[in-house]
Amino acid sequence: MRTYLVTGGAGFIGSNYIHYMFGKYGDDIKIINVDLLTYAGNPENLKEVEGRDNYTFIKADICDREAITKIFAENEIDSVIHFAAESHVDRSIKNPEVFVMTNVLGTATMLNAARAAWEKEDGTYPEGKRFLHVSTDEVFGSLPEGEGYFYEDTPYAPHSPYSASKAGSDMLVKAYMDTYHFPANITNCSNNYGPYQFPEKLIPLMINNALQGKKLPVYGDGKNVRDWLYVEDHAKAIDMVCENGRLFETYNVGGHNEKENIEIVKTIIQVLKEELPADDARQAHLNEDLITYVEDRKGHDRRYAIAPDKIKKELGWEPDTMFADGIRKTIRWYFDHAAWMENVTSGAYQKYYEEMYSTK
Ligand code: NAD
Ligand code: TYD
């Protein structure tokens, strides 16, 4: 039975990954989820798996060397799937230091602990050990409109404190592979969307605001392009890399689904109108008048677009969910989980929202 140490499993992608893995492997795997439960970590995302005998949750900081070392000492970990990070660009612009702490120092701590636990005296590693570092396409910087793609060998050119800290963490993983022959992979994925995404990110923020008749704050001219992937397809890619990826390789993950932000916002309004009953009172305010252009994000990257040729060719990965279906599924999920949204938008998040958008 393989044991996975998942970091940041209470966040958006991590919790979707854990659901995907138990859905696929059932009782044949063991998952240990280490999460500090920051504002972005929500144990409610995992309540269906909490009772499983093959699932353990540990509240710990990935920067806490003692706590992480103890987890490796007490468990025979086969695979580390490292999601834990500070993940929101706007927050990184307001408060960069915590991004360096968690994303760079936290990754260094994870790498160090895994190496100490796994490396044999002769400097080799037992068969089957693998550290999979989950990263982003934002490390590659920004592409011109309508021209070019990010490949695995595209030079790094991060612009935001978030992407710079992720680039730093990727470089550490590369250094461990080069220096210690440490068995790792890096995946660089495009923007994800789907269930359990915290409503500070574009898609859930717009769904939540539109339902409440609040303005829809579009940064700049709304023509920045992101390459959207349904989160379950990312979980599938991570599993495929972990199962069959060549060690020491990087894999880009994305589904060729580029969209301007303004198109996303208009699609959300449209799908919400279609999905709500015709006599629902909210139909009255659901229209494009809600769209408000606000001050642009500082250093706003213009376009991201992934070339997923390598993961397709080597591992046969392809996305299963196209955007038209994925956005509808996502909107339905938010309809069905109104209490989830209520819980995460109360208290601390409300304060953050006011701080972030009061000047926009
Ligand atoms: P998220 O912000 O939803 O979740 C992050 C999780 O990490 C939370 O559960 C949080 O509690 C935990 N965490 C934060 N600091 C921690 C610490 N010091 N110790 C332990 N746990 C800590 O993020 P996400 O969107 O799920 O992203 C997960 C990973 O995937 C990140 O590494 C991110 O860079 C990467 N990624 C995200 C996207 C995207 O579109 N969201 C795309 C590509 C890659
Ligand atoms: P986001 O979801 O924060 O992801 P990232 O910046 O990591 O790509 O933002 C996606 C795009 O949407 C990005 O171009 C910024 C834009 N955006 C808005 O226009 N308004 C908003 O309120 C937010 C949160 C994002």
C-alpha cells in the first residue's frame, strides 16, 4: 500500500486531489494530509473523507522542521505531493514576505526532511520514492497577445511576488535533483477552476458577487488571458506524473483553453441566468450592468498559455472536462454548497475583501 504525504490538502486543489485519489484507489492507498489551515485551508472540504481509516490529517506548518521531520520518522512515506503554498497574486502584492516564508522556506524544509528520510548511505534512494512539486505556469512570466506558448524549457521570468516565490521553490527542487539526485518532478499547471475554490480567485469571486447582486470588479481592460483547466484534470495529471512520469522531469499541464477575463465574467452571468429558476428573484439583477472595470493589478501579466505536448505525448494525459461543461458543473456546485460559501465568506474573508476592494 503506497503512502502519500500531501501538503496543503485542505486547500482548493489539494482537497480536489484527495477526493480524486480516494475515488480512484479507495482503500488501496494511504494519505496523510499536512496543512496549517491558513485562511485558505478549510477542513470542511474534506469532511467526506475524515472518517476513513486510510486518511490522517495533521495540522502543521511546512516551515516547522521538527514537525515535518517527525511525520517522516513516524510514517513510511512513498510519495510527497507538495501543494502547500500561499497562492493568491493580489495578496502577494500586499504582503510578499509570507510568500517567501511558505513557498520558498516551506519547500526547502519539505525537501530537506524528505531527503533526510529517504537518502541511503551511498547517496541513492529506494525504488518508488518521489517528491512531486506542484507549481504554476506563472513562473514563465507573460506572453504577448495571441503569440507563443509556455514549454518546459521556456526561461523563467516571474513578475509577481507570488510567481517569484514559486519560481524560487521550483529552483530549489531543481537544485535538489541536480545536486543530490533527489527523486522529484515538477508540474507547472495553468489556472484551475472548480469546486472548493476560495472566492478571492476570479471565477468563484464572480459567481458569489453575481448571485448577491454585487459589482463584478474586472481589472484593467478585462483582456488579460488565462488558460483555464478544470481542477479534476489537474488532479489526474498529478497522479499520472506520480505513476509514470520520468523522474527529474518537469511537465507542463494545461488544456489549451485560453480566455479573456471579460469573456469568463460574461459567461458566468449567462450560465447563472440559465441555471437559476426563471422565477428566482436574483434573475432581476443578473446582467452585464454588474460589470465594473476597476484599477488594474500592479504588474498584471497579460497572457498565460501552456503547451501540454510533453505530458500528452509521454503519459497520454488529456483533459476530460471542456470549459463549457466545467463552468456549468462549477456553478451548480456553488449553488448546491451555499452553506460552504457562507462559511468561507464570513469573518476574516469579509475583512480581507473590504480591504482589497475598498480603493477599487
Ligand atoms: P490554496 O491557497 O487554495 O491552498 C493552499 C493550502 O496550503 C491551504 O490549505 C493552506 O492552509 C495550506 N498552507 C498554506 N501555508 C501553509 C504552511 N505554511 N504550512 C502548511 N500548509 C499551508 O491553493 P491552491 O489553489 O489549492 O494551490 C495549491 C498549489 O497549486 C500551490 O502550490 C499553487 O502554487 C499551485 N497552483 C495553483 C493553481 C491555481 O490555479 N489555483 C494553478 C497552478 C498551480
Ligand atoms: P486570479 O484568479 O487571481 O488568478 P491569477 O492571477 O493567478 O491568474 O485572476 C485571474 C485573472 O482575473 C487575472 O488576470 C486577474 C483577473 N481578476 C479580475 O479581473 N478581477 C478580480 O476580482 C480578480 C480576483 C481577478
